[in-house]
Amino acid sequence: MDIPLQKKRFTTSKILLIGGGILLAAIIIFVIIASTGGAKLNVEKERLSIAAATQGVFQENIPVNGVVMPITTIYLDALEGGRVEEKFVEDGTIMKKGDPILRLSNTDLELSLVNQETQVYNLLTQMQISQNQASQNTINKVNQYTDVENGLIEAKRLYDLNKKLYDKDVIARQDLIKAENDYNYQKERMRLSKKILKQDSMAVKQEKGQVASSYARTENALELMRRKVADLVVRAPVDGQLTSLGAEIGQSKNKGERLGQIDVLSGFKVRVDIDEHYISRIYTGQTGSFDFNGENYTLIIKKVYTQVTNGRFQVDMEFEAEVPEGIRRGQTLQIRVALSQEKQALLIPKGGFFQQTGGNWIFKVSDDGNTAYKVNIALGSQNTEYYEVLSGLEPGDNVITSSYDNYGEVQELILKN
């Protein structure tokens, strides 16, 4: 009777096949682990920038460039058009108020002045003639009034005399009536003469007012024309330095055309360009600081120009204290404009690591200083020197702040002396 043989579950070939599969899986797992960041890299410590996270005072600010400008600039425009005949000074001259800068010629304007002066003189002559006639007319009326007054006095004398004589029956009633009529006639003449003299006085007074008003208007027009001709000589409106004088002898300048400017030298301001991203966070009264000749100086924003041009807007800043000695117009300053108040925060210096990590992680140096490994962090605000650390680090932790360009997906750095 045959005895059935039990079939073996693992043959030699099957064992070899399983072992090979396990080995292959191990290799694949190793490659995956290596490719997902488990790799290490040897780096020389002297090529790295290592800094400690420290607790300190932090203020958010942005770096900007500002140009030093005079605190006040007066622009010189041609009040009247004309040809440049003469230049009295050159660009850069220190001027006093009223000093002549250049002279223009305008024959049409000068001819208009002559015509205006002629009209004024003619009007004055006519007014004098009219006044003389009015005066003579008044004198005649006064003489007539005097004659009437004398006639009235004589008529009253005769009437009173004839009345007494009539009462004594010396003269006839007819003579008394005649004297009385003459007296009444002279009284009426006197009343009319007074009325005429009063009307003449009012007319003369009114005419004098009209003449004076007409003369004043004409004189003002002449004075205005004289000023227009005088404006052909361009003068300094204030004390200061003449800059940007753009006029040469023989050039024709239109009315309103820019000729140059006067910079008032009593002080300076700084015109700053700022990215439009910060326009909602900039306001008057904010401060900024800059270093000059080894000293730190503070500026205050006095005016914000909200118009955006090419992605930037401008502000004017003035010096909080005295202007630094040696500063010059047109000089460029590197300014740190403060966007927040000072506060206590955990800080790490700014560095090239941010370009690769976006501030989401950083290489932290181990306590023994031999390795550095990735740690997740969260950064807040920044200024020109530091990042504010919100989480992931503690005071005293050393981190690598230099660039991570060559580290790829390396998870750990082996630091070599």
C-alpha cells in the first residue's frame, strides 16, 4: 500500500524568490527615504553664517531712498512772453529778493504801454478842460445869484419905502402896487437862483466823483500795464539760490513758460519714494532714521502724496532736530521708515535662507555644534536687520542664516571645522 507523501510548502526556488523580493523592497524603501529628505551633507562651518536667536527690542520698518531737497522751492515762470535780451546772473548764484535775473523784450507790450500812457494823458487833459468849464459855469451862476440877491434887496427897500409913503398919502396906490410886484418878482427870482445854484453844486459834485472814478480806473490800467512791462525783467521773489535756469540770450519764451527756480536755503527736506504696497500704512507724523557721518538722525513725515506713479508714491520728510552738517541738495539718503511701535520680540538676523524657505523653516544648530537640522518656524514682521520669530525657536538657539542654494532636499548638515 502506497503511503502518500506530504508536499513541501517552501521549496528552495520559492525561498530565493521571496528573499529577492524582500531585498528589492528594502532597496526601494531606502531610496524613498533618501529622496524624501533623509540625506545628510557635509559642509564647512566657516562658509556658513550662524547667528543666535535673541530677545530684544523690535520695530518694523522698511528701507527707502530719499533725496535731499530745499524745504521751499519757488518756481520762476515767464509772467510775460518775450525774447531773452540779457542775463544778469548764472545758474547757482545766491540771490537776494528783488535781484534781477534776466531781461526779456516784447515790442507789442511796450507799444501798448505807450498807447495806454497817451490815452491817460488825453483823458487828463479832457478832464482838466471839463473841470475848468464846470468851475466857470459855477462862477457865472454865483454872479447871477449875487445880482438877483442885490435886486431883491433893492426891491424890498422900495416896497417898504412906498408903503410908508402910501400910508401918509404921499404917493398913489398904483405906485405901491408896482413896488410890491417888483418885490415879489425878485423874491421868486431869488428862490429860482437858490435852486439853480444848489443843483449846480450837486451836478459839480457828481461830475467830480465820476471824473475821479474814471481817472482812478485809467490810472490803475496804466499802472497795470507798467507792471506788465516791468515783469519783462525777471527778479528773485525771495532770498535763495538760483537753480535750473533754462534761458539763453536770443531765446523766445512764451507766457507761463518755466524759466528756473529759487531754492530757499533756510532748511532742507527729504523727498522719499515708497512702494505702493505700503500706502495704507504711511501717514503724517511717522518717523524714519538714517546714519550720516557716524551719527543717527531722525526724520518726520510731514506730507504724503497719495498719487501713485509707476507703482510708487512720495512723501516729504523733515529733520526732527538740526540738519546734519555737510548735507547737500540732491544727496541720496538710505532711510528706515518705521511702520510700528517698538516692542519686545524674539529676533534672528536677516539672511539668504529666506529666499529658499520663505520663512517656514530653518536649519537649527545642535547643542554640540556638530550638526544642523531642519525645524519649522513662523516669522512675523521684519525690518532692515531682523525677522520677528513667532514660533519654532527659543532664545539662545543658533541657526544658519546664510543661503541654502546648494542644500537641495538635505535634511541634516554635518558641520566640519
